[in-house]
Amino acid sequence: MSKVRFINNVLYCIIIISSISCTGKNRTTENANASEVIPDDIVEMRHDQIKLAGIDTGSVKIRFLYRILKVNGTIAVPPQNYATVCSPLGGFIRSSNLLPGNSVVKGQTLAIIDNQEFVDIQETYLESKNKLEYAEAEFKRHSDLYKEDVYSEMNMQQVTADYKNLKAQVSALEQKLALIGLDPSGLREDNISRSIALKAPINGFIKTVNVNIGKSISATDILFEIVNNDKLFLDLTLFEKDANKVSQGQKIRFFINNETEEHEAVIYQTGKSVDTDKTFKVYATVTKGCKNLLSGMYVKAIIETSGKEVAALPSDAIVSFNDKDYIFVFNKNKEEAGSSFTEYRIIEVKKGITEGGYTEVILPADFDQIKAKIVVKGAYNLLSAKKNAGEMAC
């Protein structure tokens, strides 16, 4: 708020209170002359003062209000939408052109890695594969000879063992090649490579980049982190006393970064244990996507626990004083000393559920909800007037 605007607001409040104060004093003098006694539960204003104070009236409405819980939490992604990328055998970074925030698709090359071990594995695989072809032919030949009693059982067992060992070795090497990203079926003696392409395992956005050209990496180094924000959920923290107020399927409204835009989620799981700090977790699926939602963001959430139809007023219609709640109700218009006045009666009430700018109000048993005109705007100005007159002085 600018300095000029602040000063204008202060002057506006001073004018209202001063006007009301003067009226109160004048009315006191007039009342003394006319022997009029204003009841303790009445406050009156001239019509010009009412306009200046912005007073407006309305009626009690029957509204469906929810009981709510206000909780905090963060936005998270499920494990299948979050990937940590490492190189199984380490090596040296030859090239990479990705930055945090870049979008990637599954199978896209993240970096090119060089390693002598890649060459050794390919060499061993091709040698073992060639030996296996020979061993397989020997196994078939000796099997035929063994059936004709030309070959001994001991020699047949040795040939069989050699064949199975080589077959297992080739199968293991194929898995190693697949692990580092090489296709065994396309590997030949003339296309052995010292490099592999590190691929993205999921679609998403690059969250972290820990590589640069020439960097030596090990198998345990985290090179990239990828996040897919397509399926976000809320990780909320509640106190244990509220455990019986939440359940699967309940709706949640939440806000991020102090924004006024409202987002929606639905509870899909509640915590099954309480932490040492007497809190437990609630998890909710975000039902509508939004480009502003990112994993790790702090959120303020409102959980709708239960609802019912109640008598309600705008929250500004209810004023508080000395730990009690009041409303002002139009009493009557009158003319005195050539001036028009309006009387408002102050009535004590009880507050209930508050939601969306409306508050449940529990009224006295004899209160006429249909005919009553209740002050819905400017109630605090009437309260100030009554306190200024000395009738509600602290």
C-alpha cells in the first residue's frame, strides 16, 4: 500500500469516528433535553453517517457449508515418474548438451560416455560367441557319435559341460551389453565401440545435471535426475487428533506460492501410523493439471471433512468483542430535531462453520430470520460507534 493511500485511509477512518463521536455527543445533549434514554443494545446513526460508513443490510441465507481442515504439505511425484540416471560401469563424459529444465523423451540420448571396459566386454562377448558356435557343433557331432557307441560317456560329459558353460557365459555377456546400452544382436567384429549413449528412462524434465565434458564418473555417481509432472500428488501432514476426520475420496482445495488460483485433489490414501511428533501423512491425487505445479512445491491445503445446510451470513456481518460475537439488526427509522436517524439493535450470536466467506450463525430462539434486516457491511463501524458512545467501553 502506498504512503498516500495509507494516509487517505487513516483520514477516512478519523472522519467516520469523529462524525459518529460528535453525533453521539449531540444526541446526548438532545436526549437530555428531551429526556430520551437510548437502550444499551441500540446504536443509532444519521443517514449521511450510514452512507459514509458503508453500511448495507441483508438477510440470513441457508447455505451448505463444509467443516474444513487447514493443513500444509508439498507436491510430489510417484516413484515411477522420478528417475535417477547413472552409468553402470562409469567412464569419462565425452559429450552432453542438456541443461536443467530441458524436456526429454524416453530413449533420448542424455550423454555419450567412453570407457575401456566397454571394449573389453564386446571383445569377450564376440570371442565367447564364436567359441559357442564351435562348441555347439562339437556337442551335436559327439551326441551322434555317442548314440552309435563310438564316443565314450566321459568324453560326452566333458563336451556337454563345455558347451553349457560357454552358453551361460554368452548369455551373461549379452546381459552386460544390454545393461550398458548396447544391442548384442547388432554387434560384429568390425563395429566394436568404446562409447555408449546414456538414454533417458522416462519422459519428463531434467531436474539435475551433474556432468561436464571430460569428467570421470563412477557407477554410483548420479549424472541426471528426471521428473515427470504428469501425475502429481500431495504429501500432507496432519495432527493425530484429526485422524478420524479424513478418509479416502475426500476433496481437497489447495494453493501454491500465495496464489489465489485454486487447485483440486482427492485423497487416495491416509497414513497408517503416527510419527514421533504426533503427526501422520495423507496423500491426495491432483485431479486437474496446471503448468504452475512442480514437484517439491510447498502447498496450503483445505480438506472438506463434512458438510450441512446451516443459517449463514457473510463473515464480515459478525463482529467480536470481549470474546463474544454479535450482529447488528435494523430496528427502525425515526425523525428527531429535523434529522433522520436509523436505529440498529446489537444481538449476541454463536459462530459455527466458516467457509468461502460465509459463517454459520446460531441465532436466539425468538429471532425472526425471515423479516430481520441484518447489517452485512459496515458492522465494525457500528461497533466502533457503540464503543465510542461509552456503552461497550472496555
